[in-house]
Amino acid sequence: MPTIDEVFMQEAIRQAQMAFLKDEVPVGAVIVHQNKVIARAYNQVELLKDPTAHAEMLAITQATSFLSSKWLQECTMYVTIEPCSMCAGALVLARIKRLCFGAGDPKTGGCGSIVNIADHEKLNHRIEIKRAINEAQCGSLLSEFFQKKRKQAQELTN
């Protein structure tokens, strides 16, 4: 029987799959309040031509709008990959209570892999973090996407 965190992570994975189909880096995020999904988003950097259009940022905007509040103190974000420093900073500013992510990000991770903005002792808010939820599924989606991109690039040069 899957845990509640695994169930909500599946929702984030569905969002990541939508990004994959739209040729965006497959990252999906959902925000949950009182065991109900109040925001769903996937990366839209290419579509919007906006480097800040990460799934996490779009989900934060939806959730704060839904709650009519700049704070997400009683919310949990589920995201398929460890948030970057920009997204981790936004989560701190929104004062989200919990963050659950799938795969770590050894290149840009802002929640422990490179830096830990989400749990930095000098910031005014710390986020409870749970790592590696459905990690293999989240990581394989990203791997498949980048393999496809490398193959396409190689075909163009041949």
C-alpha cells in the first residue's frame, strides 16, 4: 500500500509527464493543503520563454492565489526533482511547511545537493524536507528526456 507521500508524488509525476510530452524538462509539482491538491504545474520555460517558469514557481503562484495568502505555512509541495536555489528560495519566502522531492539534483540542487537554502540556519524559515520519494521513477523520466535530447542533437550533426 503506497504512503500518502507516494500518492501525491504520483500527481507530480503526471505533471512531469505532461512537460515531457511538450518537450519541456520533465519536472512536475503539486501543492497540498489539508490533504487536497490545490496547485498543479510543470516546467514551462520553453513555452513561456521564461527562465523562472519552473514547476515549483508556477505551483507557488497557483497555491497562494487559491489560499488568498502569500504564506503556505500549512502546505506540502511534492516535486519530482530537488528544487534549484531559485525555487528553494521562493519556498522559504512562501514559508511552506514541507517539501517532498523525488530525485536529487547533483548539478543545481538547492535543498542539500549543492546548497541547502531550504534548511539554512541564517534564514528566517526552515522547511521540513523528505527526499527520495519514488526516486527511481522521477529520475528515469529525466534520464529518458535528456537521452532523447542528446540523440536528437546527434542526428542533427550527422
